[in-house]
Amino acid sequence: MKQILVSGLNPAWQKTLVFDKLTLDEVNRAKTLHSIASGKGVNFSRAVSLWGKAVSSVLHPLGGVTGKQIIESMGKEGLTSVSITTEAATRTCSTLMSTADGTATEIIEPSGMISAEEYEKLMMAARMEIGSSDALAICGTYPPGIPEQCYADLISMAAEKGKTVLLDAYKGIGNALFSGVTILKINRGELLTMTGKNTIEEGIRACLETYPVEVVAITSGKDQAMIGTREKITGIVIPQISNAINPIGAGDTCAGVFLSEYLCGTAPEEAFACGLCAATASCMTDTPAKYDKNIALELKKKIEFFNVKG
């Protein structure tokens, strides 16, 4: 199996609280509580594991009681952690789900500061791991104390060894996109903010013209997605579902499954479609990036592709 090193530098201990009805400015008592290791890197790795076509390990800084909980939680799931210990405790994030109106509200704690010494240990671990990996996936933001050059350095490290690189981030990534990114996978809002364009098609073309990336894949929630290469731009119509519970982690699920299939030689648009269907299936569960693969494969049969002209 292909091996993916996942850079998930902003992990979280995730609590999901379910309420019959969530009302602001009142006392709300949850009827259930579920806790699990999370953050974009962990979610990505969970999705890869469930799909079963690649294996992955998550590079992340962990500290405090919550950091230990994340390692234990990942171990129970069979997920591999490549961690360095930090003085700052890992953040806790909470999803508040209201069954009355089907909403999910995300409460995100600020991340702790990473020291210069801790950052050097993190980069040393990355250098040791990247050589035995087939791909690098960079997921999400990074905590304070990590320099802006970090992503560009990680990507260059992987590109120099001929590794496939997927980047699922958009803030401050200009230098990173010139460093050897194979796939840029972000959402519609991030693409338009980054490029200043008005449509997904324009944004994809701007990325392909500006940066030496091979594939630009854009999600848009339940609406149609698009993926572009230098040969063509393909639109993907996603099957709609009526039983969505929690969208948290869907984007990470898409990225993990997409890269797994891409590394197996699946055509980019087909690989992306697999990721989109797994993401849709993940919305049917209350746990980030958990899904039933059989449901995802059934949704895949209903996917529609179309060529984007112009």
C-alpha cells in the first residue's frame, strides 16, 4: 500500500455534544457527549484508513492531557501518530448539534504557542518520515510559533524526493504553491478569496496559470464540485442526501480518499469523485471523517460528470 505522511499541525481533542434543541443565552443540557481525536490531519488519516487503499501517519505537535488523549484515541482506531511533545496543551474543540433544526455549531479554542525548539523537532521528524512515504498531505492551518515558511519547506522537502504533495490550505500559501505542490484541494470560498476571481472556473484557471500545480480540486459543499488539470476542467454533480447529521470533517474526508485513489493511479476526476462521495457519507455520522464505505460507493454510482467549456 502507498504510504502518506500527513502534516496536521493544528490537532484538536474533539467533543461532540448533541442537544434536543440548542438555544442561545439559555442553559443547554446535552443529551449525549462523544469525544475523539480530531483536527484536519487526524480526520484525513481516519478517512484514509476507512477507505483502505493507503496507509498514513500524522505529524503533529501534542501537549498536555488532551495531547495524551489524542494519542490514545488514535491508537484505538489503529491510526499512526508521529508526534513531538509541546509545553502548551493541545486545544479542545466542540461541535454543538441541535436535533430540532439539524444544525451543527463549531466552537474552536485558540491553539497554544509552539516554541522554536519544538518546531525544530517537528521538522526533524518530518525529514525522517518523508523518505519512506509516497506522498505528503498538508492539512489546514498551523498554530502560533510556526513560521509562515513552514509549508513551503515541507513541500520542498517532499518534492526534492519526488513525492506527490497534496495541499489542503489557502492562507499564506503563495510560496508553498511554488515549492512543488502536485494537488491543490480547497473549497469554493477559499479559492475565490485566494485568487480574487468570481467563479470556480476562473479561479481554477488562475491557479493553473500562476502556479506549477498539476491538479486543482474545488469542493462546494453539497453543490457541484470542479477539478482542473492543464488538459481540462471537469464539473462533478454530487448525489444529494436528506439525512445529513454533521458536516465537520467532510472536507478532510474528501482529501484523504481523493489522494488515496490518486496514488493508486485512478484518473484525477474519478479519484476526486470518490473523495466527494466519502465526504457525503461522512455527513451521515456524528463523528468527523467517519463514514460507511459501502454507502460512499453506492453514491459514486450516481455521480455525474460534465466538461466545463471556455
